[in-house]
Amino acid sequence: MILAGLDIGSTITKVVIKNAKGVCASVKQPTDAAHRRLANKVMEEALAQAGLSFDQVDFVVATGYGRINVPFADAQVTEITCHMRGINWLFPNVRTIIDIGGQDTKAIKLKDGKLVNFAMNDKCAAGTGRFLEVISDVLGVRLEDIGDLSLRSTQPAEISSICTVFAEQEALLRLSEGYSVEDILAGIHKANASRIYSMVRKVEIEPDLAITGGGAKNAGLCKALEERIGFPVVIPPEPLITGALGAAIIAEEKALRLSEEELKEKHGRRRLEAVTFYDADASIGQNV
Amino acid sequence: MDTACIAGLDVGSAFVKSVIMQGGEILSYSISPAGGHFGRSADKVLSEALEKAQRSISDLKVIGAGGLGVHFVAHPYTKVTEISCQSRGTHFLLPTVRTVIEVGNQASRIIKVTEGGRVADSLASDKCAAGSGRVLQIISKVVKVNQRDMGTLSLKSRNPAKFTTGCAVFLETEAISRVAEGTPEEDIIAGLHQALGSRISGLAQRMRIEKDVAVTGGGGKDSGLVKTIERMLGVELLQPEEPLITGAIGAALIAAERAGIQLS
């Protein structure tokens, strides 16, 4: 059985293709303004990587904030459930998940693989990946480098602002005072970690704790969070795809509940949708 | 004998302002963007104001200074808090004012002023940029309209765009989406004025404002924002001729008072 999970995040789109044995392929791409066409492209890339065709896919689950924009998905599931399932599959002992995404950060608490509680920060850029994006921009370093750079700091600069806009200004002020970029970044990660921590505390932190999402790729932020939390955290080898992985796992469950005829019927309908969907502009013309 | 010549400096995060006063009158003032160089900008506005007033630095009996970048001022100065400066400076220009709404780049503040121009109470929104004048700068950048022209444009809007978020960073993202969707710029500006205006009026309502009410700071220069706040609070807002220099005036007056200098 071939299953697919798509996670259309605000910043990055991820696809995981899975069979009964495990993950066959995973692809991630920046989220395009036209989610529809991109979802298709990323899906095709993942299929090519796995050496499969779209006809062979038995069930597709879409998640993430763009999940309703995937016309070839058989079901939509919230990203909270997907992250939880993905992490539970990878690390069965995890009880708390911090997902640091591009535009929101979530804390998920689970017990026996089921959701117990969650908290979310989606009203304010502080504590999200966006905060780090703004800061790396203003300091003129690449987002992917800020984690390692900050680990070189010997004396973190004081950053007292919670607000992204004010922290940006504070970072510039510290720069003019002569602090190194490394020290400022270390201060920034500390500030961001404390913001995330105060949100996560609401769900009652319990070990093991996993960090997922783009933020988990930032070693400086993870270290600052670990210091705040007080015990070592678990980081998946590819923290961006846990949501898509969870979606694929849910796809498997859903597919197993269907009879062969029902699956076949789904295949037929889905293929058609996918064709219409591929190169939307051209096909609109042809259909008319 | 001539009365003493005094100077006030307000080293703000966006603008640095300086005034020269003598005999209870403003001789001159100068305003310059801070540009991240507080010391240099402070020096510049002070020299410019002195030149305009035809005075030299040695004529100054005292310099009062306040603001985020006050530590960068190279001359000896008396440090004064921003809130006292706003209160005293606004009172000097508009003696009937009992509430000052200061919309600055770093914070919006509501300051209640006594009959004598002292601070009775104050409340600031300084933890989150969504309530500060910074929003105006962000909008101006997104719609590519000079901050000076935003007020006039905003007042033309018939259908202000709705913004769902309270965060300045996400407001910017939303505004960019509206631009991409082709929403007229006056509707975007008016929508953002409403978002900011409701933050500021919310703050003001927590203070039980008393009349007269004045608006100062960079936000006081934006007629669209001023009208929005007026509508939300249901009061008329008095505006100093130059709303950016109230802090610098207050700094000069308070420093003189502390030094025991007779002003007239």
C-alpha cells in the first residue's frame, strides 16, 4: 500500500510517501503563492524520488494551513494531529512537542499517542520562525546559519524585547554598541526561547520533549530552549517533515478501513482531479 | 540682564529633536532622523538649532535631554524622563491639556497632566509594536506612500480594509497580501489606521481621559490616525503646531527648573 502525506505550511510545503515498511521519499519546497500548483509539483517530485506513479498512491492526506487547497487529497487533517502522530511514530516516549513553524508555534501534549492539550501562538510573530527570519535579515546573515553562529558566542547580548519589531531595533542598537553578531544572535535565541517556553508551560511540560518544525533546525535556539526547559530535548533527523509523516500515517489508517472497491473508486476520481489540477491554466482552456 | 538660554534634546528611536529657548519662548528647533547614530544626530540637531537661534553652545546655561538614545549625547546634560518631558512640553504649548496621547515610534503613551504641567498618571504600550507609531512606518513602506501623505489618503477611504491580526509583523504581511489583491491604497492605509487607532484608544480608555486631550509624537502628524482616534474616543484632539518637539521643550524646561534658572 502506498500512502502520501502533504503538509502545506505557511513557509514550506512538505510531502512524505510511505509504504507499510516506512518512508520511501520526502520532499520539501518553499510554499508558493499558488499552493495548488506547487502541491502538485512537490507531489510529483516525491513520487519520482520513490519511483512511483500517482496511480499507485492509495490514499492522500493533506495538512497544514494550506490543506484545503489540495484538490487531489482524499482527506484533510489538522496539523496538530499530524505532528502528534508523526512524532509518536518516530519517538513513542515523547509526551510534549514544540513545533516551531514559520508563522506560528505550537505546544502539543500527548498521552498514549492521543492529544491531551495544546497551546498555540499565532497572534504575534514573537516566538515563531518569523522572528528569526526578521532578525537574520537585519543582521545580514542567512537564516540557516544563525543557529551555529550563535553557538560561538561567549557573552550573549541582552535582548529584552519580546516584540519582533522592537527586538530588531534592539539588535541594531547592540550592533552599534559593538557586540558581535554571534553574541547578538545568542541573545536573540535566548529571548525567543523564553517566549516559546512561557507558551509551552501552559500545557505542562513532561519528558520526553521533541522539537519539530523549521525552528528545530536551529541549533542555537534548541540549546537555548533546552537550557530553559531543564532537560535534553529530542530532535527528529528531519524535523520539517513530521507533519507530512503524520499525515501519511493517518492516510494508511484511513486506507485500511476501506474495501478494495472503495479504494479503486477513489483512485479513479483522484486521477482525474490531478489531471485537471496539473497545469491549471492550460486545462481550463481545454475544458472550455 | 539677559534671561538664560536653555536647550532641550529628545533623542528618540526614530527622530532626534532639539529646541533652544530663552525668556519663556522657543527661539528655534531642529529635527533629524536618528538613523541609528544617536550621538551624531543629537550633535547635528543641537548645532542646527543653535545656528537658527544665532546662539553658540557656550550661551547655553543648561541642556535637558531624554529619550532612548540619551546616553549618546556628548555634551553635559540633565537627564529627564520622556514622560515628564511630554507632560511639561505639551503643557507649555497647550496649558488647558489634561491628557496627552503620545504616539511615538517605540511606544504609545497616555499621560495625564496636572494643572501645573506635572505627570499625574501614565500608561504605555511599549511591549508590542502593534500599538506604536512604528505601524505607520511599516504601512508607508508597504503601500509605498510617503508618511506625510498617508493621512490625506486615509481620509479618502470609503471601505477600509479589515485586518485580523494584532502583530505589527503580521499586519505587514496582511497589508502586502491586500496590495497583491489590488485593494486601493487608501483603504489599506485607513484599515491600518483603524488597527492602530483601536490599540491606542483602548489604552486611553483604560486611563479615563480628561479634556482637553492633545496628541503628540510622530503619530500626531498623521491626520488619518488623528481622526480615527478622535472618532473612537469621541473627543477632539488638540495638535501642537509641531507635535514632534514637545518632548524636547519639556526637557529644556525641567532641566532649567532643576538648575534653579529663572526663565523670565
